[in-house]
Amino acid sequence: MRRATIFLVLTIVLLLSRVTHAKKQYTSQDTIRDKSIILSGVTITRKLNPVKLSPDKISIRVSNKSRNTSGSVLDLLRKMPGVTILPNGSISLNGQEGVQILIDEKTNFLTAENLITFLASMPASSLETVELITQPDAVLDANGHGRFINLKRANTAQKDLALIISTNAEQGKYHRNHHHLNVVFTRNKFSLSNTYTFRRGSELVDVMSTRNITGLAGRTPLQIDMNAIRHKNYKNHYYNGILDYTASKTIKLSTYLLISDNKRSKDEIAGSLFFSDQSVVDSTTEARNAMRQNFRNLGAGGQLVFHMQDHSKWESSFDRQYFQQSEWQDQMINKFTDERSAAALHTLNGTAQGEVRISTLQSKYTLDFGPDITAILGAKLTHVAMSTASFFHGFNGTDWKQRSDLNSEFEHHENLKALFSQVRYAASARMHLSFGLRYEDASFDSQTRNASDRNILNRSYRNIFPNLTMTYALRKKHQLSLNYNRRVNRPNFRDLSPAVEVNDPYLYERGNPELKPDFTNTIELGWLYQNLYSLHLFHSLIKDAISKSYHLDPYGRTVVQPINIQYVSILGLRLNGTSMTPIKQWNIQLNANLIYKQFEWRAMAGNRRNRQLTPTLQIQNSVNLPGKMNLEINCFFDGPKAEGQATISPLWFINTGLHRKFLQDKFTLYIYTNDILQTNKPKIIFNGESMRGRYRELYDSRAVGVSVSYNLFNSKKVSKNAQSGDRLKENDRIIF
């Protein structure tokens, strides 16, 4: 009898599935939400794959009951397939850097350190979906190389009050901690969300470098060996308030306020050995650096969403951002002869100030012409005003004098006007098309002043950026795709600013006000099998690519500066595997890439090239253990990589974590280790015209941590047709 009942239920399920499949037209399968089938009072729930593969992106659902919501967004991104976050704040996707972070399709433009602080301050429980985008459409800004991580936030349907409290403590060589509080209050048509985060900690960086200099006219070749210990402290306060007002079923208003205050300090001791003969030390210097930084961000904006008909929607947003950073640096240098007798004492101090103001207005209209055609039309205006000033004084033993070779003032203004359209068309049950155009009119005015001259530079660009995506379903489980897009990468503000960062008397880093934007054309062919595997073959060509250079100035100092090189050619193969289950309790996510890069630039001796074939592999293991515990083991390997005039040595690391939920999933305990074998040691080999060398950094990346969170109410998440508190932003080009 029992077998007959089970057989009958299964037969009914199969019949209903056939009837449903026969009635519906071809659509892409929704693997984001759970599916339920009700049979005579019995509900059978099917737990589907939280990862959805598409030709242009990967979407990962962040469930309210998932173990992924126990920490910050930064913790969550470290577990995303193909995403790698290094200790220096560098974020890569599918083995390539230059990733832009979006929040509800609006770009967050913060620097590496400040972006990491922002992501660590944002709770993972506030997200509904994370999208890893490799082929953006015309609605997104044309700036960047086309690698985006879109964080889609979720709304709460909780009436009255919801409260989330979390705290984290991490111990490496030094201690780090952060504390988070989120309060959401909903009443009638109003919803108010308040988020506050406090972070504090210390980090240690050990740096070793060797430079072989051959380009000093009239001088013998010189070798400089440097070893530096950098001790960093940071303290951050972060607040984000969002107010939503649903006036009616057709009108929704949203406003937001963001305040962030960061304080950082760096104390460094660096020792350098000088060799004109590799067997004999000629002289030694000892440099002591003390740097203090204050970074503040104030943002405010609003959005209006109006549903004019059942199949049309109009959205308008305004955003105003203000960034301000102050720096103070003191440097004391002792120089010794080979007999360790003091030869000279130099002291340098400097101050730097920087401000950036960005105003953005965007409006777009979405219209469904029917079940097969959807069109989006829109426009965007952006204005940027930036100013920086740096002043240095040196002490020569008797008095202080201005260092005119280091002082500079810089002003920069941008005006960007954009029109865009995107059309999605289902030509048949098997063939789907998406094509778009984005027109941008950009003008730039820059002015650089120093002790010797004044340089004014005015430039303007008018460009069209097309994109095309075609998909064709071969069978029920197989799908082919073809993608093409053209994009522009404008230099960020730090790359433009001529302000000098002094590491020691022989190593400077500065921007280049004469940088031009580079342009990228990318074509990609893809194959998808169900929602489990995807394979993509792609090629990108970047003209006038922005890349770091290493050269000597007239004073014999090493200068690290961005320049435009001729081109970069990228040919790659990408494989993704989602939710592979060798056994029921074991889940594996796989991301593998094989990328060939070739850089070419002009030099005095002719054209030079740097090329490298780079394999990358990321394996994320999740094992369900008895007692409602979950074990994570994430492994990453990145092979040798070419980056401009430099080559980066192979890099690998292993992270682990253990989850446990209590009190009806309201209380979460997470214990983790990062870089458990301390193998995350970036090594760089650079080869310039007059200088070659090696550079290695050892971060305080091996650490053990504990995270605890408590959710007072398990608020039900709902998707947002109009995102509350949208922060409309231009691009992540603010890098101080």
C-alpha cells in the first residue's frame, strides 16, 4: 500500500510537470526562487540551485536563512565563484582585475582601502542577489573593462521593527574587530532603515625589493636592496540611512544619507643597501616614515519611480557625493658610509589635500511592447569637480626649504552627457536577442601648477558604445551564446593627479595628467548546460591601455607612474561549475580560467612586449555536518601573470570556515581562518628601459576570526521593482 501511494504521488507530479511544460512558451528557467507544488493539501518543496548561469552573468541568491548572511558583504564576496580579494584591496573577477562594484546597478566609486571598508561595513543580510557581470548592457556606464559585481539589495516586509546585531573579532599578528547594528522600522507607507558600523584594527606589511639601475648617464650600474616594515592602524565610522515612501501602487519615493569617516596611520621603517659592486656595500640609508590620513565621504540622493501602466515604468534619480582626504607625512633619513659612519641626515615633511564633488542625474523609461519585446530608453548627466594640492619642505641641516620638485596643485573638471537604449527581443522559442547603444559626450578640463610652469589641458570625446547578445537553445539542456561590446576606461582621479607619494629618497609614485582613456572591444562565445556548467571563449583588444611604468627621473629616482601603452590583447577560456554534489552532503563550486595576455609599448630601443599564459583555479567546498553545522574550505590558485611592464609570480591560498545556527536560525556563530598556510605573498618582477627589479609584499593575511550575529526578526525579503535609497554614481574612479 505504501509503495502504491508513493508511486501514485510521483505519477501525478510527472503528469503535472508535462502539462505545465506543454502549456508554457520557452522562457529562461528561474533558479533563484524555491518552487512548490501543492497536491491535495500536501506540499512538496524543491530546493533549487541558488546559482543561476546566464550568457552575460552569474546570479547568486543570498537567502535570509543561508549561512552566507551571517557576516559582511566583504565576507560574502570572498565566497563568490571567480571573485578574489587580496589584502591590498585588489578585487579580481575570473582572474582579471579592474572590477567595478555596483549597488543596484549604480556604481560605487571608492578607492581600494575605502571600498574594502565600505564592503566590510555593509551587512550581507541586506542583499537579495549578487550578480557577477561579464557582458554589461547599455544601461550601465560605458566606463570600465566590463567586469562588474552588482549587489542587489532586498526590501523587508516586516511590520513594525527588525533588528540585526553582529560583532566580529579577528586575530593575525595584530587584532582587528568590527561591530554592526541595523534597525529597520516599517509603518504604513513608510520604511526607515538605519545602519551603523564601527571598525578598528591594525595590520602589518613586510616589503622587500631589489632594483638594478643601468640608465644613469656617466655612472656605473647601481643595485639598491630595500627592506621595509609598515605598521598600519585604522578606525572607521559608517552610517547609512534610507527612507522609503510608497505613495500608491504606482508611485514610490526614496531618499538616502551616507556618512563615512576613516582615519588611517602608517609607521614605516625602511633600510636600503647600495651596491656599485655586488660584493661590496657602498652605503646604507635608514628611512622612517610616519603618515596620517583622514578620509570622509558624505552622500545624499533620491529616486522617484512611477508605474504609468502595467507594462511601463519611469525612474529618475539624483545623487550628490562629496569626498575629502587630508594627509600628513614626516620622513627622517639617515645615510651611512660603508664604515657605518653618519654621512648625512635629511628630514622631509609634507601635507596633501584633496576634494572631489560629483553630481549625477539619470532618468530612464522601460516599456514592454508585448511578451516578446522590452525596450529601455534613458539619459544621464554627470559633473565632476576635483582639486588636489601637495606641499613638501626639506631640512638641510640648518633650515627648512620648499621642495619645488615635489610641490604641485591640480584642478580637474568633467562633464559627461549620455543617451542609451537597450532592446530585448524573443525572435522565437529558441532565439533571443538583446542589443543596445550608448552615446557619450565627455569633456575634460585640467590645470596643473608647480614652481616652474603651468599646464592647461582641454579634451573632449564623442563615442558610441554598442552591445549585442544572441542566445540559441540547441536542445532543452544546451544553449549557445554570442556577445559583443565596446567600452571605454577613463583614468581614475589618482592616476591623473600629479601629487607625489614619497616612499624614500629613491622611490616616488605620482599620477599623469596627460593620460588618455583607453577603448576595449570584446567578443565572447559561450555554451551553457542546464544550470550546472558554462564554458566561454573570449577575446579583448584594448587600445591605448593605461598601465604602470617604472622609469628614472633626471635626479636618478625611481618613479612609478601610469602611462598609455600601445595595446593589450587578451585571449581567454572560462569554465564555471555550480552546485556539483559528489555526495549529498558535499557541494562544490568551480571557477577555472586560462588567459593569455600580451602587452606592447614603445621604448627608445623599439617596441617591447610582455606576454604570459595564466591559469587560475578556484574551488569552493561546502560540507554539511551533523548538528546543523557547515564546513567551508575555499582554495585559490593564480598562475604567473603579465601586467604592463611587470610580471606577477604565482599566488595561492586556502580559507576555511565553520557555521552553526541556533535559536530558530536567529543566532549565528561563524569561526573562520584566512590564508591558513600564509602563502598569500604577492611578488612582482618589473623590467623597464633603465631599471629592472623584484618586489615582494607579505601581508598580515593569516588570521583566525569569530563572527556572531543575532536577528531579532526574520524579516521576509521581497524583490524590489524600485530600489530604495539608490545611490546613482558615475564610476569607481576616485582613488586617493
